[in-house]
Amino acid sequence: MLKNQLTEENLAFVFQEQQFCCVKISSNVYRLEAILKATYKFTDKCYIHVEPATQDKFLVRFKTKNQCYSSQELAHEFCNELLDQELRIIIAQETEAVRNLIMAHAFSKTALIEPELEIADYIEDPLKIGRQDEKF
């Protein structure tokens, strides 16, 4: 962003709009999936509305259900939850192959890793797991 574009309006991602507290979210940073997962966690405390604001931004509006909560504070907590949800999505994508292998192995009737151990006799102890001559 150029220096002249760094205005207070552009930097204020949490702001008040009539009776709502609003959060501007960049769709270049956060996916809609993360936004929806984060908003769901706040539905017990406030009413939430999500809408596209511009081509690359979402607008999330908060209105508290009761006066016990500050909508401004909830909006800031939402920002932290949004980051958490986006990182969870990234980690899920990065570990998908390993998770799928673990699930396939867990539900498979055949061995996917070292199949000879599935038919081995525990008395023969092919991996010498029960060796008594080594001290730990």
C-alpha cells in the first residue's frame, strides 16, 4: 500500500456504525469458510451479519443480545478467533495426506504399513520386541 493510501479509515478494521459494531475483513487474507466458522462461535452472545463490502472485503456486523457484552470487545475477540480459524484451515490442508493415511490404516482390514507384522506370531517375536538381554 502506498503512503497516501494509509489513512485512518483504511487502518480502522473495527468501527462503529449506528447500533452495530463492524469489522472489515480482507478476502485476500481470510477465506469465507474461516469467517463463517469464527462468526458461528459468537452467535450465543450477539447477532451477526456477514456481507461482501467490496470485491476484496467482507463486512461483519455485530449487535449484542444483551448488555453484558460490549460489541466492540466482541468484535476484537472475533478478530482473534478469525485468525485461529484461518490457521486451522491451513494446518488441515497441510496435514491432509497424513490424516488420510492414518484413517485408511485405522479402518482397513489389511495392513498398509509392514503387512508381514499383521500375520506374525507374537511368540516368534520377529521384531525382537520382547528381548530380555538388553537393559533400558
